[in-house]
Amino acid sequence: MNFYKKYLPVGMKEAVTHCLDSFVPFYLYRLPEREGGRLGFGVSLSGQIERKTADFSVPGFVAAPFDSEEEAYFIPGEFECEGDLTDKAVRDLKDAVFSGIRMPCPESGDMDKEAYRTAFEEIMRRIDSGVLEKVVLSRTLTLKRGDSGFSDVFSYWELLRKAYPHAFVFLYFIPGKGVWAGASPELLLNYTKGRVKTMALAGTRPVSFEGELLKPWTQKEIREQGVVRDYIREVLENHGRSVEMSETRTFMAGNICHLCTDFTALTGDGLESLLKALHPTPALGGFPRKEALACIREVEVHERKFYGGYLGPVGKDVARLYVNIRSMELFPGAFRLYVGGGINGDSVFEDEWEETSDKAATLLNVLGIHSVGDKANFNDNAR
């Protein structure tokens, strides 16, 4: 199903709940306000999921894991509607019922502060030795939620949609791979028949309720974002022409902000080759890429899965892809948040730990969890 409205179509909550209860693959998203703010909803009535990164003959939605060696998952938008869900549309959707096994919530994998410190120190050792310039270290926060099923999942998406008008707000379900929701501020690639837009987004600082910086930008954040900017510029220059780069600006994203540089370019290369060169950028992996990814595999205690990958609506010669950050994986009775931060030679442990807590708060605050024990540890209600 594909349709684009600024209001929520009638029957949407019921449709989402049915898909989750009946193992029907689906996606629901809202583009950032600056890009039109349109809604999109799609269902694979056949229950089929394809594995491919490009060559989309029909509209749909792609979700790629962080591991760039894995192919992306494509949900074809087989069930179409131009507006509100009609009675017939609801009946057709409810005829799609499949069986499956619920993804269990991991019993372990969250890094406590000391485990995070150990990983941080190993990364700093490799940076000091000259092997690495930057590594993005992530951690997870797993908390209980009241619903043992999925009846409240749509309300999470609605809360994110209202709270973050400038983010790509998403919810999708791939049977056997899980339910994911989030509000990403980071565009990976806007691709239309060889015309490309992207951004280098990195460096983080908290902001006040009025949107003012609570801490000034330092050399650490400037260097961190510069690595991402230079990498993306090089990729675009190698794969295209007429590359244009904006001045670096402050980009607001909820209760935090980032440094951002925008790019446009023309490319004769296809979408697939461009994605292979870009993903993952140093904003989610590190630099040099090969060494940074190897380090991540060694020091992180959890599997990133779709966190740090990319996702978004696609069609023939068209893709609107965002980085899977500020996101959570939903399980019966629990959810797991994924947060991370870039570490370079100027990093300070306490600042990096606090940054991941600030990023988690962008989701927790919206979900009504304003205080979960100690800000850094999230002990109360944690599994």
C-alpha cells in the first residue's frame, strides 16, 4: 500500500496492529517536514520479502543492516490505497494472515558504564597508536514496557511523529527480523535518476528547551564531523560530477544538535555502487573504514542488526534513504534502544558516556520515560 497524506488515514492503527499480530510485513513512515512531510504505508500481502539493494521495479521500502556485507531487505508495497482505508481495503488486508515466531528479547548485551569504559579505552589505545582516527562506539538500553503484545506500537510511532517534525519517523516489521521504530535526523541518500543529495552529520551537543547550545562546539566535534565530510566528498567526487558542498551548520535534532554539511551531485553510477561506497559512512562506523569496523566487532558486546544501517522508501530510479539511528527494536514486553557516539583523539570518557545518554533521552522522553534511575545507567525498569 502506498499513499501520501499529512493526516493519518482512517484505519491506520488497526492496519498496523493486524500486520503485527498476523506476521504481515509492512512499513510506515513520515518524511521530514522540510521534505514535504508526506506519509507512506506499505504492505506485502503475499508475505514475501526480497533481498536486494537496487533495481526496484515496484515501489516499496528497503531496510539494510549495519553490516554492509549483508544485502538489504525489500518490502514490496503490494497493497495500494489512495487515501483512507476503505472497508474493502481493510477486508483485503485482514485476509493476509501468516504464522511465525516472535523474536525473543535478548537476555543480555547492554553495556554498563564499566564495560563501556573498557571498550572506550581499547579504542583510544588504537587511536593513540595511529591505527585509527575515529570509531563509533554504540551501546544498547533494554527496558520493559507494559504491553506483552504489540497493541501499543502504533502509539509509539505517533508520539515520535508529533515530537520530531524534522526527522524521518519510521516503523517497520520484517518477520524473523523484528519490529523497529525511530526518528532519524540523518539523510544518507536522496537519489532521483542520478541526482544526489546527502549530508555529513556528526558531532553532538545538548541544547536548551529554547534550542540554544548548552555547551560550545569544541575541536573534538569539529574534527569528528570533518572526517565524515571529507569522506563523503571523496565518494561523491569518485562516483559523480558537479559536486557542491554547503557551509557547515548546526542541525537541530530534538534535545541535541549536530554539525552538518549538505552535498548535491550528479552521478552516472547506479544506486547500488553509490551505496556500497557510502555505507557505512564514518558517522556510524569510523575511519579508516576497514580498521574501524574490525574494532567495532571486537569491542561491542551486542549485534547492531539494523542499527546504523539505512532505510526508506524506494522505487524505479528513486530512493529516499536515511540512517537507522535514534531507533529502537520492539519485543513483546520490552524494547531495546540503540545509541552511539564518535570517538577520536580528543574524546573524554565521561563526555562520550553522557552523549549516548542524551541520545537515548530523545526517544525515552517522547515515550514518557523522563527519569529511569541514574541518567547514565537507566537502572530502574531495565531488564
